[in-house]
Amino acid sequence: MATSERGTAPADGAGADQDAGTASVADCLGPGGPTCTGRGRAGVPLRATLALGVLTVVVGSTALALGSPSRDLLLAAGDTATGSYLAARADGDQAAATVLAGPYQERPGPPVTARYGGGTAAPLAASRPLQAAPAAPSPAVGALFSPADDDGEPFHHCTASVVHAPAGDLVVTAAHCVHDGGFRTRLVFAPGLHDGFAPYGLWVPIRIQVDPRWISDRDPDHDVAFLRVRRAGRAGGRIEDVTGAERIRFDAPAGRPAQLTGYPEDQDTPVSCRHTADAQSPTQLRFACPGFPNGTSGGPMLTDLDPATGTGSLIGVIGGLEGGGDDLVSYSSRFGKDIAALYRRAITNPGPGAAQPGSRAAASAVMPRAAPRS
């Protein structure tokens, strides 16, 4: 499911959360599953949905693309050996300006005092009925935009969340939300988005990190991405100080209560569901709750939810098997030793050795691409 993610769940007893700042990270089973599919209709792959919606007609030597040109994006190759991309500052600022030129505004929200999850956890009862439903926005969870380089209205295609890191600048989402044939060069994260307002500002990537195995063959066991971000249009400041953060957890046991959250692409408020994060396989988690449509991919799956802060322990993001699932079931790559290694690279690796050219600087490294719904 390339378009939905849910997640927050409490858990008791089994295994302590690991501090994001420590060097030691527990091993865990690696993730697993097929490739991206769409969140539109149950069982319908995303790519199949797109294939039906966009048709290319060749007339003589001219290719005519019949579809929505406003969904075209520019992609960059990045460093495929390390799975990293150093974003051009101009691309981020331009993308944020495009979002603000549309129907969105920055408006200060309530201050957040909690730094990160992992405090007192409350039991999580399963949602009744078992169906994703509108939820109050959480400061650490938001919508991920990829505005096109034209006059089209910006739309959010995925969900992301702030995760605790030593530098206080880390966001996590699904790999398919940021890399699909290349790294998306225009990404904007709006934490706590609601009703057309971005209460905690707009944040854009400095660096993006995915597993090279995602780049080489879209391995669903590695459908996770970390983004180090900065405030668009402003100097200084750390996102974690503004929004708080989820505490990442590796090697979490399956079968525990969890909460899944995501932003549907046609809504500016999230949906959420509480159920159990079960083992689909040694490398994938399964969350059986319907109602997570396009746009929810990358959404957090949380356990050990602190009712005072709304933050918890991040054990997955919507993605992985079948691109994240369908309208009935959501999946996530298991946060095991490979995701732990990716996290460590994200918090320590500055990315490619040299700054990569901006989206217009080198046509050989950047190519236009239709933006998939996710």
C-alpha cells in the first residue's frame, strides 16, 4: 500500500525503548514484503491505479502524456551506493513557497513542552468500531507534500512523523514516499496540519537517507526513510524543540496494542485507529483496520502511548508489503537491525560527500517524473 500508514500503540513490559541518542541498538528481525500498491481500493496496486489514470500516446516522434501535468516532479539520482541525498536549499525553499501560495497558511499552534515519547504509557483499547476515524492532530505527526514545479495546487501525498534524535532534526516516513525512480527534490513536511493551517511551520529536507536495497530493487523489507530537516525560510531551530518527538524502538515484539495514524491526501486532518500490530512475517508487521486511504503511507505505528503528550514508541510506518497494504490491512517493514543501521546512518552521516546539484543544475542527474499517489 503505497498510500496509507497508521500507528500509535502502547505496550507494557516487553522490552525497554532504546534511547535514540545511544550508540547501542538491539538487533531484531529484518523487514519483508512485496512492492508498492495503492490505497484507493482494497487490493488494487497503486501502480495499477496510476496506469489507468495516465496514458501516454506516441504520435510520430512526439509523446503526448494524457493525465495531470501538475503531478510531475523532478527527481534526483542522489548517492545510490549509500542511499543518501543532500537536498539543495533552493529546492526546499521553493517547495515551501509553493505550499504557502496555495490554500495553506502558517499559524502558530499551542506550545509543546514534551520532548519525546517513552513516558507513562496507558493501555490502548481497540477502536470500536474497528475502523479508522478522524482524530485530533498531533504536533509530531504531519502531512508530507511534494508540490510540483508549476501552477498546480499543492497536495500532500504521504504522512511523516518526528522521531527523537541527538540533533533534534529527524523525520521518518516510508521510502516510497521520498524515492521512486529517484529522490524527490521538492518535499515539505507540515507537522500538526489541520484545516489548511500549519501550526508548527513548514520543514524541508537537508538530507534524505534510504537503504540502498530500496533503490536497487524496491525491497519492501526496507520501505523506510529518514529525513533531517530545517525550518523553511528561517535560520536555526530544531523541529523536535517545536513539536516534540516519538521515541524510536527496535526489536519490538509483535501482537501488542498499537495506534496507526495517517493523513488522507484529500483531507487536512488525520485519521487514526487502535488495534494490534501483528506479525505478518518475520520481516513485516500487519495492522488489520480498514479506512487508511491514499496519503496515509509513512504514517506512524506507535506503542506505549503517553496520554499526556500523545507521543509514544515508534515501531513502524505504513509501507513495506504491497506498498503498505490496501483499504482493509496496512503493513510496515519491521524495525529490526537493518532499520536500526539506517537510523544510525541518518543521525551521523552528512549524506553524499559533495553537495549535489539543484534540480535545474544538471539535467543528467535529474529527470521529470509523475508523482505517485501515496
